[in-house]
Amino acid sequence: MQEKRIIVPTEEIARQRRVMAAVRAYAGPLGLRYHVLTFGCQMNDNDSEKLAGMLVEMGYAEADAPEDADLVVVNTCSVREHADGKFFGHLGILHSVREKKRPGMMIAVCGCLMRQAPVVDRIRKSHPFVDLVFGPSDLHRFPEMLRLRLTERRRVYDVGTEDTIAEGLPVLRASRTRARSTIMYGCDNFCTYCIVPHVRGRERSRPMALVLDELRALASDGYREVLLLGQNVNRYGMDTGDGDFAMLLEEVGRIPGLRRVRFMTSHPKDVSRRLLDVMRDSPNACPHLHLPLQSGSDAVLRRMNRGYDRTRFLQLVEEARDRIPDLAVTTDLIVGFPGETDRDFDDTLDVMDRIRFDNAFTFQFSPRPGTPAADMTDPVDPSVVTERFDRLVARQNEHMLAHHRRLVGTVQEVLVEGRDPGGIGRASGRTPHNRLLHFGVPVAGAGPSGILPEGTFARVLVTRVTTFTLEGEWKETLP
């Protein structure tokens, strides 16, 4: 087995901690503030929590908006549609803010997009106001880069080429009750439309003992739910022999106080029956499986290099629902992949009708430079893509509304996430199936603030539904 995991040495993390202390001695008395702009997936959100944690340790306080910050960090994504164009658009806005309102504001850019050399070259040539540039594997070196900019007044463009894992960085969690934990990085699948292996690197799993230590600490700190993250969590441990994902999920089920565990994303070709059995038997694994289909056409799936066909996907969902009858299945779908015919699209609609997904993230195909799909010579006419996309979204909305209507009159367990902006005395939270539920709380059930506190579990009667949400009334608060 080839060792692809590169753990940053503990002495390097200790050195960066000393740098953080040195920056704090400089920045703390100045009352400097930061703001992090995050684009992309929940792994980027987790990276931004680490950036925020380091900045707080370095004496910075959070600013509510970029125009109030002394340092703005833009954490980029290269997966979203027109990612580079949107990024440079935001850079232009930040430049204008700096010129007109915050002449001393520093701008740092990081994330997946920085692993694309043409993007960094364009920043260097056309956007010299950018102070720091670093990649997704360089987070642990951020303190040293910032120190150099603050003390030596020189710009730092330093995107590493090694795909590393850094343990022991400070984290400032965005939520007090729901935490993210990235358990592995990178991907080895090389789907023809996907840039991730090129910008996030090859598969690298964190040591299981360290993951479990982190989750135990989160539970001890009062976190009730955790989301395990990876480009393909089903491959966890396959690069190191350090157990597998089913084993990890089984161990997570033994952590006291951790009421809910979710994970994403699962690749259909790597979902094992043992994983499904562990989900069924675990006391805290949520009955929700995010399983990206992308297309229901075998011909398109082959061109995508997905590693499964429609028959296998349908069998997998059937097996999952046989083991977990109330399982919510969500998915990703791409419309207009090069060469997609009317028949191919009809095959996608057919799979949707057979499975009736609880939710779907839908995308129109957008080529990513450097991927094989970007060079395919049979694009679908944009007007056809738009028409198909509208039909697909309408079909999915029908399925979602039907799922929700069946829940009227049922009582659901909800983890409260905060106040419902739709009205006074109302709260919002999610069910174990990851459905958003807004509900009213009578005075007798509310806390001092007039609603249930964030992190509370409650039983809620579903009284009405919309396509995207549930609404209900509080029945009781759970311990």
C-alpha cells in the first residue's frame, strides 16, 4: 500500500503556535479585526473555522463585514460554476473598499482556486494589491505568512505543492452545537468533470485515533451533532490501512453525549453493506445518506468516469432502504454533460421517479479547465440545457413536496439551531433526516429569550409543509 498521507510534524505546528504568539504581541494592542469570506463546500467552511481560530489566537477580533476589517481572507472554491470569474469580481469589490474606505486593509486569498497556476499568475500580474496567497494545504503556514507581511511589509505568494494534513490548529466553530470535522482530504476518483483531485490532491486520511479524540472533545464541550467531511468519506482509511469508514462510524457511535452524526459525501461505488449495517445499528448515525447520482444514463456515467451504472445505483438505494426503512436519500445531479441526449436525460428523470429523492443539489454542466470534460467536443446547446434543467428541478420539487406532505400529523425530533426569522416566539431546527423545521414555542416551553435555546432537542408536531421546509408546533422539550 502506497503511503500518501503527509502529516505536518508536531514540531512545525508548535513553531507556528509560537509565531501566533508573536503576532498576537504585535497585533493585539492595535485592536485589529478580520473577516473571512468563504465560498464552496463544507470542507471550505471547516478550513475557514481554522483560519478564524488562528486569527483569534493571533489577537484579531472578528468584524461583521469586510469594510470593517483590517484583514480580509477570501477562501476560494474551484468547483462552483464560474468560480474564477466570481472570485476576481469579489477581489475587485475588495480593492474598491480598500481604496475608498479602508486604505490599510490587507487582503489574503487561499483555498482550492489557488492551486491553479493561471489564477495565481493573474493575481500576481493584475491584482498587486493582494497581500497573501496560499493553498488549501498551507493553512498551518498562514501565521508565518501573516507575520512576514506585518513585520517586513512584503507580499507573500506561497502555494505549496505537497498535500499535507495539519493537526492541532486552533478552530473557531461557527456553531455552538453542530460541528464539522474533516476526516480525509483529496480524492482518487478523477471524474472527468471534477477538478478536486487536481486542487485538493490525492486521498489522505487523518489517523482514526486523532479523529476520535477530536469528536470526544466536541461532545465534552457540549456539541450535540457532528458532520464528518471528505470528498469521498467511504474511502476513509483505504490509503493507510488505519481502519475504514464503517469502523470509524461504529466507534463514533460509542462516544457519550454525541447525539447525532452525519457524513458527506459518499461515492456510490464505495458504499459497503457493512456501512449500511453500521448506520442502521448505530445509536447516533442519522438516517440520511447523501449519494450523488450525477446522471441516470449509463452512457453519460461512463463518460463521467463514475465507476457505477444505473442498475447498481438503484440496487444500492434499495439495499439501503431495506436496512433503514425511514432513510432519507439526497443526491447531486448534473444536467447538460457533453454528449447528453434526450434519451440520456429521460434516463435521469426515470431514476428520479424510481427513487424519489428527498432532496437534490442540481447543476448545469460547467467545464473546469484542466479536466477531460472541458475538452469534450460535443457540448449541449445552452437553451436545451436550460430547458432540461427547469424540468429536472420541477420534478425534484414535486418529489420533495410529496415527501413532506406525508409528514403532516407526525411528531419529529428537532435539534434547535436558533430563532426562526419568520416570527417572534418561533424556533428553527433540523430533524434527523436533515429536514428544516420551523415551529412555534408557547411561553411555557420557551427559555428566558422567548425561544428554545440553540442545542435543545424538542419534539414537534408537523402541521403544514412547503416544498423546502416543514412547519409545526412544539410538543415537548427533550433532555
